[in-house]
Amino acid sequence: MHLRAIEIKERLLGPTDFEVGLSVGHLASLYNYDMNRFKEAEQLYLRSVQISLNLFGPTYSGLEYDYRGLQRVYHELGNYSEMQRYQGLFDYWSKERQRLRSLEPSESSDSLEFLDESNIIGLTEQSQLLMELLKEYKYQFKSIFESLHVDYNNENMVNTATTRQDNFNVNFGGSSTMEASRSTGY
């Protein structure tokens, strides 16, 4: 049934589509962990890895599942050199993901700062254009921020982690943790 579903997705979406790669990876895991069909799982994992690398690059979160699966496959097959190779690839992947996490804004930077015009002196033309865009943005979306009970009178900072009257938290700043789901593609 899984193979048939993959065939249909390949026909409709193409052989290198994300959904195809996702289904191939899921079937590989089924073969690996539930059916002990390691040679077939190996081929499916390798295909899933290739699709993921081509679409999303070497730091794609879904590679974790394929790299871990391949390590198990090669361990079960007694191919320890390939197992070590994929342990190395997993370690590299993990370090790169950690490096990318360190580049994400922290929770403390969940606010949008507005510079006053006196600070514009010495900024490049591009920065000045950005300041004008921010002013326009602030003007255009003032009513939305006010409806979310954002303190819009504070010219220095707009806190984006606000609480509405119904105690529903609204956070426009994003999460400090990275998505690690095969199903989302991130």
C-alpha cells in the first residue's frame, strides 16, 4: 500500500517532490524498525536523503531521521564503515543545526525597536530608507497594534509579546527553538 501511494505521488508531483521524499523516508523507517528489511530500507533512506539534500540542503531537520535510520540499518547489516560514515554525517548535521540555532534571535529580542530621527545622522542611505519604511509600517498598522493592546505610545520600543484582555498570549517574535518535524519541511 505504501509503495502504491509513493507511485501515485511520484506521478502527480514528480519523483523529487518533498511529499515523495517524506513518504519514502516513512516507508524506510517501517522497513527498518518494524519489518527488519534492512537492504530495502537502506535504498529508501538513501533516496530520501538525496531528495532532502536537493530541496532543503544539509541542515534540513528531516535528515535526522534518515541519518539515524541509516546508522541502524548499517549496524544491523554489519557494515560498520558505512555506519560510522553516517554517524559522522549526523554529527556534522547536528553541529550545523546548533550553529544555526545560535544565530536565531533570542527571546529577549522579541521586540521591535524604533529609532528616533535624531539617530539617523551618519546612517547609510539604505538605512535611512529602512527607517522611512519602519515609520510607514508603524503608521499603517497602528490600529492593529492598538487592537492587540500594544503600548503604541512608547516611541522607543513596541513589545511584541503582549497579553490580550482574554488572557490569550500573542507573540509575533517567533520561537527560540527550531522546528524538527519531517512533516513540515523545516
